[in-house]
Amino acid sequence: MTMKLLIVDDDPLIRKSLSLTLGAEPDITVVGTAADGAEALQLCEAHAPNILLMDIRMPGVDGIAATRLIKQRFPHVKIMMLTTFDDKPNIQQALTAGADGYLIKTDQISAIPGKLRVLLEGTGVLDTDVLKKLTMTENPALEKLTPREKDIARLVAQGLTNKEIAAQLFLSEGTVRNNIVVIMEKLEVSNRTQLGVAYYNV
């Protein structure tokens, strides 16, 4: 089956690199590239791809929202998430929205065509690290945290700085700093590394 691929990523360099590399495969035709979910939906209507390579974090309509919208309109289209986000909430949200596969951008680009072929044939594809995250048991101590504190704890566990967390959650750095102090007290840890370890039972 010829693959009609649409690439969706807000980074123009990534779009170009993926387009050139994947488009060189004999059975893959790149029918378009999109910078966000809204453009992806328009290109689905215009070019009828049978598979999408979709980033998660994008301005406007993000990859999770776009996956949900595209699956509603074009349920036959296969969607492979390709993202740097390997945390359990993003993985679960993407799969719940209808994603058929989930890959982490640390994977070698040379491995992507084979995984896309498997997906197009009807077999779900999950990165090994993604499977580990999905089967990971959440620490019961996290029940002490509010939803906002859990969000902050998750981002600390991913290694983000206070400035990066503040930007992602639309908070001030002071608010993030104060929340982290409260989180550490609740989890009975004394530094960010211990907080990250405590976030999951591993």
C-alpha cells in the first residue's frame, strides 16, 4: 500500500528534515506538511493522506486536539505521534484522543519508515519507553497533591526549570517556586532530584 503521509510539526527544520528523509522512501509520498493542528485538518481535507506524523505541543490547535478532530472527520486515517514528551499524561491523552502510535523524537529517523509501515498495516506502535511509562505505577503519595501541584511535580520530574514550568503552565516563576516548596513538604523530600524520583514508583 502506498503511504500518503502528512507531517505535522511547528518546527520548520523538523518538517523539512522529515519530509526529505521519509519522502525518499519508495513507498512513501509526502502529500504535505503542516505547522499546527488547524492546518493539518485543512490538508487532510485537501490531500486525503492515509497516515499522519503528528507532534503534540504546537501553538493554536495542538496535536492532541488535532488528533481528536481528525479522527472524528477521518476515522480511517492512521495517526502516529512523534514528540519529545514521554510523560504518562500526554501519552494517555494522545491515545485517548485516537492516536494509533506514539514515538519519541530521540528515536533515529531511519527507524521511522518501518514503524509507519507497521502502523499503516493496522498494528499499533508504541515506543519502548512509552510502554514503560504506561505500565508505571503512580506513587500513592501523589494523592496528597492538588491537580496543579501534580502538573508541576510532573514537569520537575521531566527536568524542566522553574522558568520553563512557569511558561508551560502560564504561571509566574514565584508561584512555581512556592508550589515546589509545598510539594516537597507533602512528599517529604528535600530537593528536585528526590522529587523527580518520588513522582513515580519505579
